[in-house]
Amino acid sequence: MTTAQTATDAARDNLAALESEAVHVFREVAGEFDRPVILFSGGKDSTLLLHLAIKAFWPAPVPFPLLHVDTGHNFDEVIAFRDRVVEKYGLRLVVAKVQDWIDDGRLQERPDGTRNPLQTQPLLDTIAEHRFDAVFGGGRRDEERARAKERVFSLRNAFGQWDPRRQRPELWNLYNGRHRPGEHVRVFPLSNWTEADVWHYIAREQVELPSIYYAHKRKVFRRDGMWLTEGPWGGPRDGEQVEELMVRYRTVGDGSCTGAVESTATTVEQVIAEVQASRLTERGATRADDRLSEAAMEDRKREGYF
């Protein structure tokens, strides 16, 4: 057997193992919790999460609703994709709009215009309102150092807060979902996946994604070392010049803090080649909100963020 064939077989076995683990997690939650929900924004990780959930319960429908915490600063292509997927599979979508919390005074706009940190309170309020006891998220340990500490079953207290000291051992894929009234568990079936794994699986399964994950022409401007695009979040500011470039997005979030990367990758195979050559994680390369401090993500997770 050639070295190339050995590598291909190993990659295939790795994807099969990751898929099996994720399907097992979905079924464990279905059997152990009363009111689970899947966080779904239309981004690649949440789309992959939904794809795996469909596999886990096929031919029965997915037994959980979807939840999108909508900042109002979205990319049009992603929202159109989100709604198309919900309609295609006959899913129930709960939308918590940050704008509603701003309008009634529960939240205030930030001076920098970004709404990503404002998602926490709508998320926690919606979990409490619907009494969700397990919340599936697409977080992966390779994304950021705080997420590397996360367990697959991540216990949150009655205030939705994360305490690393309360994380439980997960030996031999045994997950502990016990929680007190008012507490809930965040569940991360993609914890052990890498960005490369995600894209290899997308290629294998032919998973459809929003078009902005592939190279396209877009008007962008440079800010803090990232290419941002115009939108309801504002910009460009004085001195920021708009250029039309071939770009794509590695991750999708609030448009005010999610940057594009210059790219010519228009196919899954070309994206995989770019990802494998990159030395930066997708969040490190394109998310300004993670650059606020060394512990920006961990601080937000302690407050109840994804």
C-alpha cells in the first residue's frame, strides 16, 4: 500500500470516528434531557451540526427546535440560507433578536458598534423562557484557548455562567448530564473536530453552505488588520478606503467584527488547500471581538456566552 493511500484511509477513518462520536452525543442528549435546542445561525459549524443531527435521527425528523440569536448585523446570504434550510427540513426556528432587547432597554448599543457581546443576555433569557435544558453549539476546541478547556457536556449554572472548575471528567465517552433546576448543559458534538476536519467532511457529504464561504468579489475596507464589509453596522470610517477584492469568509458572525480573507478558493477542494496551509485559526484570523484581550472569549463564556 502506498503512503498516499495510507494517509487517505487514515483520513477516512478519522472522519468516520468523528461522525460516530457526534451522532452518539446527539442520541445521548435525546435520551437524557427533556428540552434540548440546537443553536443555528446558518454558519458552517451550525450547518454541520444540523447535518449530523439529521443523520442521528433519520428517518425520523430532528426532535429539537433551532435557536438563532440574531444580532441584526447579519450577512444577507447567511440569513437567506438559514431560512431556506429551516423550510427544507420542516424545522421550528426560535429567533431571539438583539434589537428587541435594545428597543425595550434591556441592552444598550456599544460605542464600537459591535453586537457580538450583546448576544449573551438574549441567549440566556430565551433559554430560561423556553426552559431549554441542553443547548447544542458548534464550538470546537481548536478555535480558541478558552474553548480548548470546554467539555463536550459543559455545565452552566442558574445564571448561564461557565466555571472551568465545575467541568466534569469525560472518560470513555461517558457524559454526565445531571443538573439542578434552573441549570442547563451546553453540548458540543464538534469539540474534537478541527477546521480541516469540518471541510473534509463537508466535501465528503456534499453539505451545502452559504455562498460567502467561497471566494467572491466584495467591496471591503481595511480595519485593525482585517477586511470588513459595509453594512448596517457602519463603516467605512474616515480614512478607510473601499476596495473590491476576491475574498471569502472562514467564519460568520456579527458583520461589524467578522473579517474576510483574500482568497481565490471557489470550490471545497480549494478551500481545504487554503485551510491546511494557514497558520492562524479561523477566529484568530477573522474575529475582532476575540482580540479585545488575551482572555476575551473566556470572560464572555463565564458570563454565559456560547
